[in-house]
Amino acid sequence: MTASSKRLARTRVGALVLVALAALAVSCGSGDQDRTFVVGAGDSAESRVLAEIYAGALARTGLPVRVRADLGQRPDYLAALDEGAVDLVGEQTGDLLAALDSGSTARTPDEVVTALSRALPADLTVADPADGVDLRPRLVVAADRAARDGLTTVADLLPRCADTVAGVAALPGLLRDSTDVGVTDVVVHECAFAAVAPESGPLALRESLRSGALQAGLLTGPPELAPGATDGLTVLADEDYAIRAENIVPLLRAGLLDEVRMRKLNYVAGELTTNELIELIRAVEAGESAPDLARHWLDAHGL
């Protein structure tokens, strides 16, 4: 072989190597792009419908997405997130903060989100919270007591807490409902009740309040989740956030979504409202398909 032929052969080999390396790089990049993003869902109706909404919104950006459902209670799906088995779960800001930092005194929506961001591990992050979704527990009293004692707000009740026996009842379908409701699960700031006991359900709590067996009650979320639960009762307003804020927020592994897809999650947050989420949760509780409900909601909001 002549010197020129040898040089030509080496050039061709070099070119083939470069082509192979380029193909490998494209293959690796394609593999990253084709990675399926997994949205986790716990056992509650709230968790399932939020997972389908977030998954559907992200899928419409072209991202391969699937939902992994039936992950159990909060400790279970947070463990799945920590292990990398799922990439995102729907959460509530206040309860999540309490799980990460039980000593936090943050109460307003902004305070809770700021404290939550500080409490998160470095490999986790949150998108924007849905400020239009207020899932705080509600403090209720019998309507005749509210009229007699001039009780319209939680602040009105605070001076009477020491003489008040209260009950707590879980509402169906909520993240909070997927865990045992203990007597200290719902905290009212600067209010130490004389006694607190769990009730078997919202209707039982209503009857205990109307009969005078209890002087106040705590429902673990919006009473509309249990129609009739507040008949003959007054729901006390809480503009000062004596009860810690509970807004919906997507919790996800950091660095997996680009700016466009994070913005898509933020659009969802901007559209979701308390009443809409309540309707979706009740529909899932009634046996309707969470994926279908999420798709219809996304379509209705142009997402």
C-alpha cells in the first residue's frame, strides 16, 4: 500500500469513528428525551385527580408521562419520590411543611410556601401553589351558639377556647383523610381547647354540636365535601389564618423539567379553584374516572 493509500485509509477510519461517536451521542440524548416522567398518586381521591391533572398537562407539552397510582398514604408516596420511583406528587403546602418541619410557626400562604421551600431537601422542589384552592380545616359551631355568643370568626372564639370542648372529623377524599386523624392533627393558633376528641365522621360531629355535647368542631377541609355536614352550624371565617394555610402544590424532583414544563404546572396552579377541586374529588369518590375528569378539566381551561 502506498503512503497516500495509507493516509486515505486512516482518514476513512477516523471519519467512521466520528460518525459512530456522533450516533452514540444522539442515542444517549434521545434516551434522555424519551425517559418517561412518572407522576405518583396516593390512595385518596384528591391525590388521584391531582396526579391525572399534572400528568395530563405535562403530556400536552410532548413529555412522555405515566401515572403510578395506589401508592398508599403520605409517608408511602413521599418515600417513592425520595427513592426516584416517581418524579412528582400533588401535595398540600401546610401538611407537607408540618411533615418536614413540625416546629414551623408559618401560617399564611406566603409564609408557609417560604418555610416549605427552606425545609425541602436539595433534590426536591415545588412549582407554584394553587392559591385559589383553600383546603384549610374549618372551625364550626352550632348556629344558635354562634348567634348567642356573637361568633362569626375564629378570632371571636379564641378567648373562649379554654372553656370549649371540640371534636375533629375527617372529610372524605382528601389527602388528610388517607391518614389517621388524631386529636392534634388540626391546630388552631393561640387556641388550647379544654378537650379535643375525634368524631366518627362529619355528620356525627354535626349532631354532637347541635345537641350541645360539643361546643366546637373541626372539619379537616371544606365542608362541601360532605353535603349536609354544616346544616344548623356556622362555619367561622378565618381571615387571619389561625388555622395554617393549605394550598395545593406539585412536589417534584429537581432538574427533571425544563422552564416550559414548569410553566405548564404553574398555569394549572393559576386555574384551579377550591370549588372545582371539590367537584372533582366528589366525582372520583362517586366512582367516576380520574383520567377522564382531569382531561375534561384541562380541556375546559385550555391547558
